[in-house]
Amino acid sequence: MLARFRSSLWPSGSISIGASRARQPLPDNFVHAEWITLHDNPDFRGFVDFLRTELDRVGPAQADLCRDFFRRAVALELSFFEAAYA
């Protein structure tokens, strides 16, 4: 989920990182296109929005707890990618 905030900003069916880039078609590589499609849908964007709202709501009063969750999430995501590329 850490990098998902940015991925939730892609317009449907295309890649656009930042407002200044032109829309591009999905990559030909199935794995890459599927990853983008998985993260480019209203349900996923809604879940990301929910998480942002919860963090904004709880974060200021529970900074230590949020920091701990973030650190654990980073460690888990790093472990995932290290295992995938090992």
C-alpha cells in the first residue's frame, strides 16, 4: 500500500504519472499491464482514500502507533520484494 497512493492517481486504462505527462496506453507486457489494472479501479481508489482519511483522523493523536505501523508496513513490503527477486 505504500506506493499505492500514487498508483491510485492513474487515469483509467492509461498510465499518467503527474498532470504534465500525456496519457499512455497500457504496456504490452501482461504482468505490467495487469499490475496497473489491478490498482487502477474505483474500488481500490476508494480503499486508498479510506486509508488516507483514517490516517488523517487518527494520525495526529496516535503518532507513535502510526509510525510503528508504517515501519512494519515498509519492512513487510521490502521483504516481499526481496523474496520475489531472490
